[in-house]
Amino acid sequence: MAEATNGAQKVDTLNKDSELEAMFQAGVQFGYSRSRRHPSMSDFIHGFKNNIEIFDLEKTREALEGAENFLRKIGEAGKNVLWVGTKPSTKALIEKYAKSLAHSYVAGRWIGGTLTNAKIIRDRIKYFDDLKKKRESKELEKYTKKEKLKIAREIKVLEEKFSGIENLKNDVGAMIIVDPKEEKTALSEARRMSIPVIAILSSDNDLSKVAHPIPGNDSASSSLDYLLGKLAAAYQDGVSKSNLNSNG
């Protein structure tokens, strides 16, 4: 029995070491300069190199595990997650992982009231959908060339605003935000609506404003791809567990 326990402990240690190595290779450890550090981040800083602060990846891994466990429960409960990240290095990845789970996302500008004025937003999305259906059914052909051009421009503007949240419902169980300092309006609305926030955030962010903070590099695509991928997989694990239980 003791040998089996020791064997399990060794496997667990190897898995953790492998994860730390993967995080290191992805560049999760890089923060900003010390002058930009928010006081709440102090415990997560291991040191610095070339004036760039280095995160303690052991602590980042622990924070990631906590967020993963929470997302498994959200997935198991069948609730949706709203993914938010509008920085150039973030947009494509937010869209990629949200779409992989059929979740709503905001990769362009956050529209004020997305959560707090949901009815108004839904009305605008309905109008947007109606215009698209009219375009697809060729109903717009009856308009003049000038009118069609005006409608096409309107559709483009609405697409930029609402692409990703067309199917946003009231069952948002959590929000994933990349860099809440950058996405402060989204964070504020989530807090007002009591929606738990999981955030990937660098050393210039305030940890106290986020329910499940993951301190790490929130700018590099490699870091974000790794961390967002882990979060998406955790949610899917929860969904799979729920399906297994219901089928069992």
C-alpha cells in the first residue's frame, strides 16, 4: 500500500513539474516592470530579470488549478461562460476557445450595458438579426442602391458591436476576462450582476477585484493560448462529467 501511495505521489509530482515546464515554455512567468506592480501582486512575484518582474509559477499553477476546479463545476451545472478579451494579442484566442464551447464572447469593444441593460442589448441584437435575415432572403433588393449601401454599413457596425453575443442569455455562470484592468467596464458590470470572474492578469492588476485571479503574462499569445486552453478544457471536463452521470 505504501509503495502504491509513493508511486501516486511521484506521478503527481511529475505531472506538476511537466505543467510548470509547459507554463515556462509558454512565457507565463513574465510580468511588467516593478514600477507598474499593483501592491496586491507582491506575493506572486518570484524575482525580476532585466527589470521585468517574474511570477512564481508554483503560485500561478495553484491559482490556475483553483479556477479550473471552479469551471468544472460551472460546466457540470450546464451554465454558460462569457469570454472577454479585446487586446490585439487576445481577440483571436478568445473567439477560438469560446466558439469551441459554443459560448458567447466579446473580442471587440465591450458595449456598455451588455449585462446591466440586457433588454436594450437584446432588442438591438434582434434588430441586427432581422437585418441579416432580410439580406440573406434578398428582401433588401427592393431598396435603392443608396439605401442598400446605408443598410450594409449599418449591418457592418452592428456586426462589430454584437458579433459573439448574439446568443447571450441570462444563464451566465462565470466570466473569463483577459486583463481586467483593460476590460474595467466588463469587470464592473460582472461585479454588479454578481457574476464570478476568472481573470488572467499581469502584475499591474488589482487581485482583490476578481473572484478567481490567475497571475501571469496577459499579453503574449503563447501564454494566453496555454492558460485559456486549460480553462476551456476544465469546463469541458465538467460538461463530460455531467453527461456521464445523466447517462449512467
